[in-house]
Amino acid sequence: MNGATEAEILVLESTLGRSLPPAYREYLLRSGHDESGPLRGTDCFIRHVIDNNKWLPKLFAGNDVRWTLPERYVCFFMHQGYIAAWFNLDDSHPDPSCWCYREGEMPLPEARGTFSSFMRSVVEACGGTWTDPGLTLDAGVGRQVGGRSAPPAPVGTKRAMQPGHSERRKSRISGSRSTPRQSATRLT
């Protein structure tokens, strides 16, 4: 796997104005550039975060979703412009709770357990293997020690994870979207 560098993560944290939770930092260090892995075609890598954060309110507005996002959030996952997942950046838990919205399937966003449980379910649904990022989990239960519920919540299938589709979908709806190369230069 190709991870992001500590320097890239520090730039992202500076841009967001807050430190990232440990579980998400570990994911970025391990897989922040792994665009040829099981999640290829999904905007869930370090170069996507800022654009995803800008896109999420547009996704809500385009679907008349009445939902108030937290003041600071990280939209860590956007698939084909119609599935998004994010967490509140002010959540002080090392593995923050996350929310998911699917255009056409959900009238409002839904809670999806922790960041790690969400990513585990997505990676495994795509045929990959997920290793929890250095956090102690209850054996076989899927819950973090500390009582935070983390049920798996698959959101994608192998068939749906096709490279390139997300950029076309977002461009069609918004009329403009930076290219992957433009996004990458912001964080380097």
C-alpha cells in the first residue's frame, strides 16, 4: 500500500485547522495514496479530502437534503458523486463516529459506526483486507473497547467501484470539478 507522508498529513491538518483523529491519520499513513488498491475509483485518498469537503454540501443541495453539517468535518469518502461519508472533526474520539449519505436511497444521512468500521466494511466488500489502525477492538464483536458501537455497514460493491466514474458524475451535476492532478498539487 502507498501511504501519505507525515508532511502531507500536516499540510492537510493545517488546511482543515485541526488535528486529525488517530484512526484516520493511521489510515492516511498506510493507504493515503493507494489508488490502485481495492478502493480505486473512489475518492477516499488524501488528495480528495478538500474537494470532498466542498462537494458534500452540493450533494445535499442537489438532492434537497435538509441536514446541518458540523462546522468542521472531514468527508473522507465520496464514491461516484452519490455516496459520501464523513465525520465531525471536533469529535475527540480516536476513531470518530461517521455518517453516510446515498443519493436516491436515503432521505437523510445515517450514522454508520466508527470510521474504522465503515472503512473495513467498504474495503472488504471490494475484496480487500482491512487492518484496524492500531486501536484495541473487542475480539469478534466489532466494537471498540470503550463502548463505541461499530457495526459493519457496506456501502459499495465491486461492480460499482469503477475508476473515473466519480469525476464524470460530479462534473455532470456541478458543472465544474478540479481534476485529480489539480487536487494533488494542493497538498504537495
